[in-house]
Amino acid sequence: MLRNTELPQAPTATVTGLISEISSTGTDNIRGGYTRPVYSTAELDLRNWFIEQATKRGLSVETDRNGAIWAWWDVAGGDRTNSLVTGSHLDSVPGGGAFDGPLGVASALVAIDILKARIPTPTRPLAVVVFPEEEGSRFGVACLGSRLMTGAIDPDKARNLRDPDGSTFADVARANGLDPRFVGRDEELLGQIGAFVELHVEQGRGLIDLDQPMAIASSILGHGRWRLSVRGQGNHAGTTLMADRHDPMVSASRMVVAIRDIARSHPHARATVGRLQPVPGGTNVIASRVDFWLDVRHPDDAVTAALVESIHGQAQRIAAEEGCGVDLREESLSPTVHFDTALQKALQLSLPEAPILDTGAGHDAGVLSPFVPTAMIFVRNPSGVSHSPEEYVVDEDAETGAATLADALHGLMA
């Protein structure tokens, strides 16, 4: 592990103040909001910011072999057995909001401040973690850091993932100080975690509709990502008659509409095409191939599988009608997650009035849940919009969330 041992300075911080410190990092002048893909200049700046903040608090900072940063507040003697862990991520989707990820990190840092004012040393080891590539916006697999740590993704598959520029994860990891030979399940680190509590901005309207500032998560809907590649005949846009075309863009467009209609026919289903890439991508060129990425979610994993099967069948029919072919490949799949019941009940002691809500958004806490007790706290988002510049948290809710997280962690130390 890589260690940072600079001398600490006592910080004074608020969640809103910490978020403000990074408000100019990774701004996207085209999309609006923030674009902070993993190991970009913006995300690296944020990682350095976190290390600086953790060091000021006297925490021992380490980067694990999968690229996650751990800031430890150790017990006397340094034994990290049965540790409490909190934190989130700092990467973003393209044009994302200011709070998805950073709110959980900033809140964890402020929670450390609150706890340090109460107790000289923790009775249970406590760490703040920043997981890399939670959004999957660079290499296409969400929660890649936590998947690697838990063994939920094959290391060879991870090493060979490519970003839009064609760079492999192995190449990018190596350029950023990791040895790609050693990425993968980390038994020692995983075995140290006694509980993981992630605070996150709510990515929906549940708390707005209930007029509550915070909620405790019950579950995460099962979801996955698939890539469809539609093959056609590339040709000249000006010389190819409409009747002579085998245009994969037309096929893909029809498939996108069919995906919407299939999802609408299943209650509680969500299906999204958020990225489409024609090859070669010229304005005056009929594409030879169109790749697009499908995100499907449903509370029942069997329904998710049936949805994807139905979409694949409809895509094959449409492709045949347009004289094209289509392939579907699974890129990631996460079953429905039910968070640890005992940990939920412990959080309810600090949040007695908080509702219990499920979510359709994936998180590192969900990836960790089969291996360690996990829980989540959601903070109200008055816009109800996420993965967008419109995502928002009011100052009072942000500070209350950090104070509640501190109370929860303090309670779990007993």
C-alpha cells in the first residue's frame, strides 16, 4: 500500500465548505455540471484534495492495490479488525451534479471532525474510503474499484477494459502508480471491514414526496449494463439510394424506441439508452456499425432477465427487417441487494423518524453487501434530479446528514 505520513493540522470544516472547495474542479462548459472520469486530471485533483483533507485530520492515508484511497483513524495498537468504514466516490458521470459521490466523502470528513471533538481515540477502527470508477463512465463497469476488491469482477476482464480512447484499464492503472498484475480480490482488506455505511444524495423523489430530510436504504434494485452492436453496410450518404441501404443507425433508432415500449409494459421496470456511438461517425457517411449501451433495472431479478431477453429478441427482429445484424453482450450485472437488517436497526437509533426507502441507483455499498454488513443513508435532493447539473442539496440538510452520520458511527462503536 502507498502511505502518506505528513504531519496533521487541526481542520475546521462544514460539508458545504468542503463541497465549495472543489466546486471549480472538473466543470464541464459544454454539458454543464461536472465531468470527472476516473484518473482524469479532475479526478486526480480530487483524490489529492481528499488526501490533503485526511492528512490534516491526522488520518493514516493508504492507496490499496485496486486504487481505492483509505484514510484510517486507528485505535491504540493499530489493530484494524472489525473496522467501521464510511465514504463514497469522487468520479462523476459526464455532466453530472456536484453531490453524487462528493457529498458522502465530505460528510465522512466532517463526521470525523465531530467524533474527534467527542472522543480522543476511537474504540473501534474507523476509515473513510474513496472508491474509484464508481460511475463506470470511463471503462463501462460501475463500481469497478469495489468489484475488484471483492472479486466481483475477474481481474483479467478488468485489466482488458478499454476507455473511449482505446486505453486499457491496465495501462491507465500503471500510469497512475498501480501494478495491474495485482488488481483483484483483497482478502486482507475485506476481512478488516466490520461494517460499511455510505451516505449519498438521494437520486429520486422519495424524500421530497415524504417531506423528510433523510432516509435509510432498504435495498438496491437489480440492474445491469449491456452493449448492443448493430452491423450494417457503411456507404456514401450522397450516392446510396434509400432503397439500397442497410443502415445500422436506423436499426438502432428503432431499437431504442422498442426498448422504451418494452420497459413501459412491465411495472417498476427502468430501461435506458444513454450512449450511442456510430462507426465511423462521419456526417456524410452511412455507418457500418452502431454500438449503444443499455441499462435495465427492476426489483425482481427474474424480470430484469426477461426484459433483456425480450429486448434482444426485438432487436434481432428489427435488425433483420433493416438488412442488418445485431449482437448483445453483458458488461455488468448486479442482483437486487437487501442491506443488512441489524445495521439498519442500529441506524434507526440515530434516525428514528427516517423512512426506509429502496433505490434504483447502484452504489459501492451494494457491491460490498454480500461480503460485509452494509447500510446507506440518503440525504434529500430538492430537485429530485441526479446525474445532472440540477442535482442539489440544501446546506441545512448537508450539515444534518454529516452530524447524523457521526452519531451513527459513534453508536456503532459501542
